[in-house]
Amino acid sequence: MQAEAQEFIRPFRVGIGQIKPFKGNYKRNLERIGTLLVQIVQESLPVDVLSLPETATTGYFIEGGVRELAMPASRLLKDLAQLYADCRPNRSLDICLGFYERYRGEDYNAAMYATLEPEPGQSRILHVHRKFFLPTYGVFEEERFVTRGNRLDVFTTRFCQAAILICEDVWHSVTPMIMALKGAQVIYVPTASPGRGFQGEQVENVAAYERMLTQIASEHTLFVIQSSLVGFEGGKGFVGASLAVNPFGKVMVQGPLGQEALLIVTIDLDDVAIARAQLPLLSDLRSVLPDIALQINAIVHQERLG
């Protein structure tokens, strides 16, 4: 069934939690997430989906600690479900967050999307994305400690057709293209991006993300939600500056540099339909997919022969 034929709850609100992790301390990070859940419930904040950063449960630069701290998605769900139930909520809440996952004996830099219910036993995982591109250069050493994911999937939530791409996944234009072609209306982008290239008030990687995410949103006419870590780990500072971009390529909200924040943004899927009618680039792309597939297959075949 096409995404447009689905019956979704609309509009819906996304809370972007820009948080500072406690390096290697799952319990304290879980408590930090718990404070956001308490805030949402007790203050009746209009949040339907809470979007949190890459490796929100442990911090990013934990190197060999991955083996100790990685866990099955089912355990993370159980802990989050109990946290949410302890808040005594009266409604469901979706959550998207990054963590180090143990799956079939391998460790992954992953992100889970789940629905949390007032009754913890009814909470459920909708999707787990395992990071497709692992940076292993400069300050990054992911391939030393985690396994690369090999799937790019779109999944159905109560609100939309959604996809997750983790940090460097969006630095490669092919990945959001695939997600858009598979029907994504919203792409969640958990990131842990150390600040670099400081020039006055400008930060190079913040500017790079803004360029990329606005281009992705406008080219594929969908919403992009980035949630980024802040704080310091081993002398490396995460910048924050989380973004929400609409299908017209306009920034809807941006988080502060280097500070924790909870940003709330309204997502109206009608904007996706309007943008796609005004600029049918995605439709044009679908029409030439067979020829693109032939070109890609020729490149792959050539490389195998080479």
C-alpha cells in the first residue's frame, strides 16, 4: 500500500531531545532520558514522538566499552517502557534513539524506534536501523568496534512512513534517495558530531549538516529530523544544533550550540503532498529507476570483474 493511502494521525509533534551523555554510564543516561519523559508527562507537553541522538544511552567515544555496553533492543525497550510507565502517563509516546546494539553475536551502532505505552508490557519495537556507513578516519574508529548494517528500510508508525539514518549515513546521497523511493515521509537522523572548523560564530560541521539536510528535504520532499548530542567526551565536544527541516527545504527549528534543549516541532504530512505536487522530483526519479539500476549494476559488475 502506498504511504499516501495510509490512515495516519495528523498533524503530530516531534520533541527533539538534544542531550549530554554520561560517557559509558548506561544507568545515568537512562535516568537522563527518564527526566525528559517525566517532563513530557507532568507538563503535558505536546510531544508525540521523542527523537534522541546517536548513542544516547552510552555516549559515542566508548571504544572497547562497546562490547560491555551493547545490549539487545528488547532490553532497551523493557527499560524505557518501565521508565515511561513510572511517569503514570495516559497516552502512548513514540521514541527514536541511538544505542549500541548486540544482535546475533555482533555489535552495531544502531537506533531503535518504539512505541511506549502506559502499560509497559504493551510497549513494542517498530524498527531498528543499524548504521550503514561507519566512519573510520580522523577521530573516528567505528569499524574497529562495531559491525556495519546492511539494510535500508522504511517502516510504518501511527503518524507516517518513517526511516532512520544515523550520522554519516546522510553524508552519502544514495541513502536518503533509497529511503525516499521506499516511501519515507519523515527521516529521523540521530547524530553525534564533534565540533570542527570554528570560524567566529560559524562551525563547519553544523553548516555542513544544514546544507545536507535542507538539500535532502527539498530534493526528496520530506521532513528531516536531526537530533544531536552535546557535551564533551575525551576532549571532543559535540556541538548540538539539532535541526528540523520541512519538505520545502526550510529549517523549522534549530537547537542551540553546545547546550541541552528540548525542541518541539509540528509535522503536517499535507506539506509532503503539497511539496511533491509543486516539485515532482521524486516522481521523475521513479520514472528513470530502471535505467539507474542498469547503470549501478554495470558499475558493480565492472568492479567484480576488475
